[in-house]
Amino acid sequence: MSIRHEYYENDEKTTVSIFDRGADPEKVSVKFEPRRVTYTHGEKSLVLEPLKGQINPDACEYTVGKVKVELRLTKVAQGRWGGLIGDSPDPLANSASRSEPTPAPKPKKNWEALTTNILSSDKEKSLEEDPNVGGDSAVNPFFQKLFADADEDTKRAMMKSYSESGGTTLSTNWDEVKKEKVTVKPPEGQEWKKWN
């Protein structure tokens, strides 16, 4: 009896979710091989082969949850597979010898650089580095400068669109704004209410 499953991936790992509700951790068996994964739980089984790319069996792991069993497959070569199963030849297999792949060495963490990076990211950023710094207080000078540097038609368009829309629209195109009243356009998911 086969089991429903799905997967997602990043460059380092492919995560497979096997939907086996109420799986008993004591009775679940998962076997990882370079291009094959075998899952069994009682009469239920799932064999994934050939995998689209090679995995490192020693670095793979799984967890048994109440609704699903999650397999985390560690890729030998970084990159997206674009699928879980593939009949293409293993790009990492050497045609002369079929030896087990040597696990890639784990990179050592440079804790000094990490600490320096975190501490430097905590300092205040300028408006040029991050346009979201300061919220409204940072945006207001931008609009003030825009208004101050604008010609008369642009200023007229900005004032009319802002006041008629209740602050939900700001247009700089006088030819468009002068034709009719500017409608209120609240942000998506919001409702406009007129205050007395």
C-alpha cells in the first residue's frame, strides 16, 4: 500500500513529507541510500528511486509526527533537483568505479566573523542604507522635498489627490487629477470609514 507524499527543496536539502497519520515511531523504518530512500510502517511502504540527485545517507534524518513523517535528505552536491525522482544517470557517479561517495566535510563556523557581523548589523542604519528606517518620520522629508521641488501643476495635483482621497492616494499628474474627484482607495484588506 503506497502512501501520499510531497517534497520541497533548497540547495542543501530535500524535505519529503510522508502523510502517515498516527505512525508509531517504534514501527517506522527508514533506509537512506545514495540514490534511494525506503520507508516502511507495517504494511505501508514507499520507495523513492532513483532519486534525482545523490544524497549523503549518514547526514539524512527523519522525524515521526502525529500527521506525517518528515525525511530530511542532505544533498551531496548543492543545487536544485527540480524533481524528486529522476531516471537521468547520477551526475556524481564515476563510470569507472561505483564506490560510496565520501561525505563532504562540514564547514567550520567562523564565530569571530559571525559575532562581528551581528554586532555591526545592530548599529543604526541611515535612510540611504535602509529606506524603511524611521517609518513615517523618514518618509515625510521625502514627500516634503518632492513637493518643494515640484512645479505648480504637480503641487496642485498632489494637494487635490491627497485631500480628496482622504490620504489614500497621492498623484503628481495634474492632467489626470483635474478631470474628476479622486476616489478613496484604502489598502487591500482595509475598509474606509469617514470620520465626523
